[in-house]
Amino acid sequence: MAHLTPVLIQTPAHSRIATALTYQSEHPLAPGTLVRVPLGKRETLGVVWDADPAAAVPEMGKLRAITAALDELAPLSSEWRRLVGFAAAYYQRAVGEVALAALPPQLRDLSAIQLQRRLRKVAPAQAAGAAAAPRTGPALSPEQQGVMAQIRQGEGCFLLFGATGSGKTEVYLQCVQELLTERPDAQALVMVPEINLTPQLQDRFRQRFGPLYGEDAVVSLHSGMSNPQRLRSWLAAHLGTARIVLGTRMAVFASMPALALIVVDEEHDPSYKQQEGARYSARDLAVYRGRLHGAKVILGSATPSLESWHHSRPGAEGGRYQRLEMPSRIGEQARLPLVRRVDMNHQPRHAVIAPPLLEAIKQRIAVGEQSLVFLNRRGYAPVLQCTACDWKSACPHCSAFRVFHKIDRSLRCHHCGFAEPVPRACPECGNLDIAPVGRGTERLQEHLAELLADVRRPGSRSPETPDGIPVHVARIDADSTRHSGSLQEQLAQVHSGAVDVLVGTQMVAKGHDFRRITLVAAVNPDNALFSSDFRAPERLFSLLMQAAGRAGRDAAVSSQSEMWIQTFQPQHPLFDALKRHDFPAFAAGQLQDRENAALPPFAFQALLRAEARSQEVAQAFLSSASAAATEQLAAVPGFDRVTLYPAVPMVVQRVANVERAQMLVESPSRLALQNFLAGWHEILHALRQSEAGRGLLRWAVDVDPLAI
Ligand code: ADP
Ligand code: ZN
Ligand code: ZN
């Protein structure tokens, strides 16, 4: 007898196959079983899904048969299926798209036999080191002990609010260790925002747990891995061989049948939000997943997102997360850096580095310490401009300027990638004098090297270098680290002490454990104070705190570390709170503003975005979607609490010759917004069909968008 079997397959974005397809199979197959099924003329990977009791029962005769079941693999768990189902519904995507995207790409192409071979390669779990001496970490500080005790006793979700260098990672390690010791099958998921940070974390976890559970007990999952590596890690997690999975946002979907602890490090980081396809927040899904598995979830940060901070307020206002605090840095001497504001109104005009800051950098060099100069803009100059006419280095394909990169004398668009050699003369008027305007990291590096040209490193006089060795100003940003391995190499150079001054973007502000950096300077952080994006101050504060956290991490380096801020707004409350390292004060002010303006976390938002050849078409689609919603969705519960704003062009309105527009939908109720979006889905699909002929290229819904 044949069995009706619902199967999810990879569906193209926005295809109308929103749910499972039905196939027939000879044997009943458990939900979660991986199968190969025919689709048109091809064969494809599918996941047997839970039957939808509301779905119409199709006629058996017309159904195609499942080709093969990959039943060497245990079915994906019901928690995993519920996670995927929730993510698809919440972020408005087809469940097949989310499910298949959550599986390693190579799995799609393997036959049952190839899979068997791969499975054999995944080493069986090593006996939990009866012989190995239990490797414990350092003795915990009182603050760490307090936090551990609270996590032990509590349940659900914790917000670990701990200063940079307060030993949060050590807390994660010990929580994982306790769990794995107590429960011989349990698994832990540890997430970090950036691929760059996984090797460091992997080293720390391997060193701690390798001797106990074998090297294979710790695996990574991130987009920088090759497909075979990714499959291997995924299988190890699915089989339970891997006790610990370290990864970036994609790891939130790892199949971990015995998941019992989730850590989200730097939980405030925007990288946790996927920016294409299903635009999920891995942090938010981690919290949801924790509930499904009954697993504890630890969100850690020195500058939590205002959402998480709000949820962890004591009492009726918050109360969803338990807040844990570790205000002090590890080590007697490792105090938080002293924050100094330089009032640029009182500095020489056009000074890039204020004289007192330059002096301070020289003093650090003189005692053999390093400085980090932070500027969140790469390239040499953001614009080239003709001094005679109005010509500027606009990108012909985008509504943006191309950035001047001096290193290869190119003009590069950071939006579409279009690059050309710098013209010899102004393309408009032939004037030879075209000049860079503004400053990126490349130019800052050059400028600092000039300013420090006469300075020599101490103790470096030798017969070959009787005058001493010149100062080395290095730079680390997305341009300097394009080749794989180059970031690690450049970081090693900094660690070795060969670098005196490091210029960098946010790439170096995050996470890295620099031991000899004692001065951090932000040369131009003011822009974010005037941004139209209501999250800009939050991001700036956390970036500056993170950057400051790079200074003075080594208790053995005894001098007081400093964070310098060059600003025209020295009295700004943001810098004031930063000076006091007072995140709670900053957050309280921001949350008050947000509440007054009815912004998240006091409201819930979604964006409908549209792309077309012309701005009119893009906006027309959004306006029709709005009109149709008002007509057809008035009866949806909570509709009166949903506000639809007018369609507007996006900030960078044209990218690669595509016009982009967006429309904001907002509600004080998450449920009302979700009900609305669920009803809107069908309307948007239908509308899309009728608009496609008019030049609409793409549309997407972004739920809980991070940038508006
Ligand atoms: P965070 O994750 O909060 O930035 P880490 O866990 O990386 O902090 O700790 C900062 C430094 O202090 C690391 O070098 C770590 O090895 C060390 N450390 C952490 N906890 C302790 C402890 N209890 N005793 C000694 N050193 C510690
Ligand atoms: Zn000109
Ligand atoms: Zn461009």
C-alpha cells in the first residue's frame, strides 16, 4: 500500500509552492527523513514534512513516487522542524526554501551511497575521557562565580552584561564544560557574529575540550568553509559526535538533536541578521530554539541590543530574560580605558589628528606600546572632485559616489563593485587637477605615516640602523584582507609587536584580543550622531565601546590605557555616557527616546521592499500593495493597530541600475503585525503576477529590519 507523504523541496524565492508537495512512498516515512524525489525532469533533495491536517487530500493515482529515502540518517528532529516552520512563517518565506537552505549544500547532490561513505568518515564519538584528567580553566573571579551560580539555578534566557575583558568567554567555556560533564550526550551551540572571530574561539574551545572529548567534539559551521567541510561538520552535529558547534548565524539551524545550551556572543551585533533571502535574526531564532529544546540560552555583550536590554529589565517592564552582570575586567591592573574627548572646535582647522592626540600616540610609541586608530570608512577618499567644474566620481550605475583607492589608482563603487582606473584628467572639462575629498583608512594610514616620519622606535639602534627603525603604521580593513589568510597574517604581525600604529575599520574593533594596544582613537565618529537611522547612536556607542575594549587588555602592561574621541560635539550625552563606561545610562536615555517616538522595542516593524527598472514602477507596486491591504485585510484581527506608511525611495536609491523603494509597516503589537503580514502574503504574490510585466524585478518583506 502506498503512503501519502508530504515533502519539502527547495523552491525558488517567491514561488507559489508555499507548502509541502505530496509524493507517495511504499513505506511510511517519519517526518524529518531526508529523501530524493522527482521534480519535473530532475531529481532533488527533499525533507519529509509533518502532514497538514487542513490540506486537501490529493488523488493517489496522480502522485509521483519518492525515489529514495536517505534513511541511514536519523530524521531531523521535531524541534528542528518547528524551528524551520516558525522561521518561515515569521520571516514570510516558503518553508521549503528555509528548510533546504538550512541544510549543507552538498547534501543536495549526494546519492544514498555517497552519503553512506561520508557518514563512515565522521569519526564515532570518543569515550568521554575517563583517562584524560579533567581540564579546568582558571579559577573564576567572584563575579564569574556569581554569574555561573545564577545560570545553574535559573532557566530560560539570560542576558550576560559583562564589560569587555570581564571573562564572558570563560563563563561560556565553563557552562559548556559543566553541561557536557553532567550529561554525556548533551550538545552546546556557541555563536559568534563574524567568521573572522571563529578561529580564535575555535582554538580556545579545542584547547579546553579536545583533550577531554577528542578533537572532533568541536566543529565549526560558517559560510567561509568549503562544502565538504560544511557537510562534515553538519553530519557530526546531526549524529551527536560533535558536542560543541561553533558558528556564525547560519549555525542556528544546525541539526543538534541533544541541544541543551545556546550561547550568542556579542548578541547586539548586526551580523546576526541575514540580509538576503529569509531575513532572519539568528539571535532571535536562538531564543526561540532554546524554548523548543528546553535549553538555556546565554546572550552575551558589553553593549546589549536595546531590544535585549529592554527584555531584561527587572519587573513588569521586562522580565523575559534574566540579566547577569560582570562590570569588572579580569586582573587587578586591567582597568577600563580612560575616555578622553578632544573638542575639535578648538583644534587647528582641518586637523585630521589633533595635536594632543598625535603627542599621545608618540608617547605610546616611545614606551613600546601600540595604538589603534579607528575610522569606519575604507579606501583613500570617498569622492574625487574636479577643482574647476562640478564633476565628482559618481557611479554611473548607482546613486552613490565611487571611492578612490590610491593603492591601485582605481575608482570603485562599494555598492555595485564597478571599478575603473582613475582618469588622468576631469572627464567633463579636461582639468588635470582632480582632488580627493574626505578621508578613508588608506589616506589616514598615509597621513599618520607622514606625521610620524621622524619618530624612531625605542631600543632599535643597531650598527645597520644607527638612527633607529622608523615607525610602522599598518592598516587592516576589508581591502587589506581580501585574500584568505591575510587577516590572520596581519593580526599576527600586530601581535608580534612589529606594528606601532594600526589603522582600521570596525573589522579590528571587534573581538580581537590585542595585548599591547593601550591607546585607541576614533578620529571621526560624529556622522552617526546626525544619521536619520534611529539605530545609529546605538551602533556607534557599541562600536566605540568595543573599540575601547581593545585597549589595555593585558594586566602586565601597567600604563593606563586610553580611548580618544575626536568630536565637534564633546557635550553629547552619548560621549558623556561613554566616558563613564555607562551603558545602562546610555540605554535608559535611548529607550526613553524610543518609547516617546513609539519606535522598537516599543513597536514592531516590517519593510516591504521593491526593485524595478524605474522608481515609479517600484513605488507603484508598493502603493498597490498598500491599497489592496486596506481593501482586503480590514477584517484581520488587529488591523486597526497596523500603520502603513507611504512608499519612499531607499537611501541609496539606485544600485547597479536598479531602482529601489520601500514601505514601512508598523504596529505596537507583534501579533497584529504578524497577522497582517500573513494575510498580505497572498495579496503580494497575486499582485506580483500582475505587475511583473510592468518591469517589477524583485520584492521582499523584511521583518524586524535593522536599517530603515
Ligand atoms: P570577554 O569574553 O568578556 O572579553 P575573556 O573571557 O576573553 O573576556 O577574558 C579576558 C581575558 O581574561 C582572557 O585572556 C582570559 O583568558 C582571561 N580570563 C578570563 N577569566 C579569567 C579568570 N577567572 N582568571 C584568569 N584569567 C581569566
Ligand atoms: Zn572638471
Ligand atoms: Zn555602483
